[in-house]
Amino acid sequence: MAPAPRLSGLQHHVFSLYRKVLREALKKDQQLHASGKETLATSFVSLLQDGTHAGTSTSFASKEYKLKAHSVKRTDFKRIEYMIRKGEKQLKLLQMPGVRVVSGSGNFPSNAEPKSA
């Protein structure tokens, strides 16, 4: 079996951000579940694999990541870096105590481009 190809620093950054967003979204889902407002599966993996949890923050974050990942070319470094910065800002907002769930409202279009200097 051939070894997996090495990932670039940018790829590591993208995957790291993805994992952080999923962890935070799962925390928000668990907080919502603990408050009794929504039922939630206990397994993180089941949330990612099972399509029945369409209303959870975790499933929304996963779908949004995959949608945007397919819309960007691997060689478009400027746009990837822009999306990473935007994602880090959204993660900071998600980590705020007053934020309860991730939803589709208020998102910028996936074709938003960084402004040229």
C-alpha cells in the first residue's frame, strides 16, 4: 500500500479549522439538547454519517464545508486563504456564549470573492 500524500501547510490549516468548527458546533448542539429544546444523537460520528439530523449545527457545518470545498479550485490560494480567515472569524463568533446554534441565515454567498488590494 502506498503512503498517503503529504499535506501542505494550507491543507493542514483547512482541516484544523474544519475540526474546530465541528467540535464547537457539536458543543452548541449538546447545549441545546441539554436545555431540552431538541433531541440529539449521542455519537458525533452518527451525526456526520446519518442524514436524519439535518437540523443540527454539526450537520450544517459539515454540509457548508463540503459545499464550499467543491466550489474552490485547489490552485486558488488567494480565495482559500480568504475563506480560512472568514472561517476563523465565524468560529470566534460561534464560540461566544450567547450564540446557540448555527443556521443558514445571514451567510454570505459561497461565490464571495476577496477584495483586491
